[in-house]
Amino acid sequence: MTAEDRHMTDATRSKRTGSAAVFWMLVWGLGIAGQICWNMENQWFNTFIYARIAKDPTIISWMTACSAAATAISTFLFGTLTDRLGKRKPFIAIGYILWGIFTILFGMTQFLTGSAPSEQAQIAVGVGAAVVAADTVMSFFGSMGNDSGFNAWINDNMTDDNRGQLGAAMATQPVLGTIFGTIIGGLLVGSDDNYMRLFSVMGVLVILMGIASGFSLRENPGCHASVRGTFGRQFLSIFNFRKYGEMHELVWVNWTLTVFFIAFNIYFLHIGNFVIYYLGFTADQLGIIEGVSLILSMFSVIPATRLINRGRIPAVAAAGILLNCAGCSILALFVRPETVDTSTLFNPLLILGVFLIGTGYILFLQTLTVWSKQLYPQDSRGQFEGIRILFFVLIPMIIAPLISNPVIRGSGKFTDADGFTEYLPTHTLYGISVFLVLAAFIPLAFAARWYRRRLQAEHTHS
């Protein structure tokens, strides 16, 4: 090899190394920023409702359902567009920038409320409608950037060599987003309930990541435009349920995802209000308690990644369900206002319960993310992100409030010092969730059966 050849080889290696570094920076940067924003919506938006509008889960139920519908519509719409254009970058950049802008605008709805309790009661319905509308628009653009753009781009770049690493990244990012969003969010809200400070900081973070992706993100060369007739025809093709129904393994994987996340959205959407308003901790204490528990949960990623790469996918998913169920059981049976000490952060049973919930959640999501993505048709990855959102977001977030709302109103009715009725999530919510988490074993059994058949067929043909 000549000196010139060695120089060319070193230059190529340096370029590839630099590209890989930028790729992983974007994987983690866009992923974490997006998950922090989703965490803020799933957790701090709900405590914002209780702190600024009314302690009534009905507003949260409407917000959750409308947000889920907007997310599903956006993912199908922009997923089709990204497939037809063969481009993810503009949708990621524009989506993230608008996502951040509307996050900030959501926080401004607090200025619509009155100062006196009587005035707040009179305009609560109108403000609640404004909050629901603002969250719906924010979710629409968030899904454009994160679900239709970012997740499809991840799928474009998934190979046999990085499948375990990307699966681990996609599974741990929601937890890291929850950790950062909860700890930093709690500190930003503080004991003075300054939610505008939280929404402004998080919104700017997402805007900056959108701008960064516009300059540095590269499309996968193997991602080509997939045009199948008119836009309307291609958009509606995803609703060819007969063809989709023939993908038996993916169908049962998605139903497993749905059942698990129905239970998850019953309790997790209210965990902030459970800790703050039922148990009596402050927002910054919530951030630290939940954050530390989830940091400990992160250690489960390493062994899970190895098991996934060895093909033990159904077993890891089953372990996630059992651990999540154990965490809910601890909160349901042993965590009450009289069993916690709000003067200290060290509450072992509360921390253990959240730790097990987080560990189970990580294992389950890491597994199902890898499992489903490897089953997507190559020419419809963007659209199949829409299918994932249908089972992962829309169905769970419509059904879960129908269960959690009456449970909270029936088991957590209290009267505050001003004589207003408030409804707080109690330990009963976690007791109900235990049985629904266990129900995920039913579709998982069918998914595992099809998984084994596929592996046997691949082994036979190899």
C-alpha cells in the first residue's frame, strides 16, 4: 500500500468515524429532547392542571384522548409523506421547532385563569378547553417530528449490527427523558409552582434540537421514495386490514403493546398528582424520588440488550410485565399518606415501587421496540410508525381514562379548605392496574408463538 493509499484509507476512516459520531449524537440528542417533552406532557401537564385549573381528572382525560387522536392522525399523515418523498430530515427539523414553540404557548394558558377561587371556578371549563386545544396542537407537531420523522429515520438506519444498541437507546430514552424531565422539571417548577419556567426551558431545548437536525442530520442512502399511486390511495393503503392481519406476529406484538400501555396510562399519567397531592410531597421532591428510582432501573438495559441479541425477546418482555406488576402491587398495598414521611426523601417502599415499575417498563419497551421494528415492510416504515402509534398511543390513551377517571372520582373524593370538591388519585388506582398489567401475558403468548415459528422457518431456509 502506497503512502497515498494509506492517506485515502485514513481519510475515509476518519470521515466514517465522524459520521458515526454525528449519527449517535443525533440519536441521543433528538431522542432525549423528544422524550423529555413527552414526559412533560404526560406528567407535568397533569400536575399543571391540578395546580392551575382544577383537581379534576376529567380535564386530564379529555386532554389525553384528544392528544392521542392528534398524534395518530399526524403520524399517519406525515408517515405517508415521508415514505413518498423518501426523506425524514425536513419533517424532523420543522416538527421539532413547532413542537417547542407550542410547548411554550401551552404554558401561557395559565394566564387565562382568574386569581380568586370563585373566579377560577367560573372560567375553569373555558380554560380547560383552551388547555386541551393547546395540547392537541402541540402533540400534532410533536408526532410529526418524533414519530413520523425521527422514529422512521431510526428504523431506516437499523441493521443487524446495531439492532440491540438502537433498541436499547429507544427503550432507555423514555426513561432518561422521564429522569431528566422529572428531576429538572421538578427543580424548575419548584415549591412556588412556576410552570411557565418549565415550559419555556423545555420548549427552547426542543427548538434547538430541531435547528441542529436541520444542519447535521443525513438521510440514509438506502431510503428511497416509495410512491404507490396517489397520495390518498397510498395513505388509505395502511388501512388494508386484511393485508395487515396476515402479519400475524406483528399484530400480536402490537396488541401486547396495547394491553400493557392501557394499564401504564391508567397509573402513570397520575403518578405526579398521586405523589404531590395524595401523599403530600412537593414537585421538587417528586422529581428526586422518581428520578433516583428510575436511574437505578437503567442498569437493566445491559443484560436486556444481550438477551435481545441472543433472541430471548419474549422472555425479556415477560420479565418486564412481572416487574411492572410487582411495582404497582407495592404502591397499591403499602404506600399511603400515613406510611410515608414527607419530611425526608428516603421512603424505601415508595422508591422500590417506582424502581420496579421503571425496570419493568424499560425491559418491556426495549423488547417490543426491537421486536416490532424488525417486522415492518421496508417500503412502508413511515406508515407503520402510524400503526405503532395506533396501538401504542391512541387505543391506550382513549381506553385508560375511561377506567382511571371513574376510579379516581370514586375513591379519591375530598373537599379542600375553600369547600371545593377535588378528586385525587389514590393507591386504589395501582391496585386496579395490577390486573391489567398481567393481562398483557395473553397477547404476548400468541406473539411468542409466531416468533418461534418465524425463527424456525428462518433456520430451515438458512
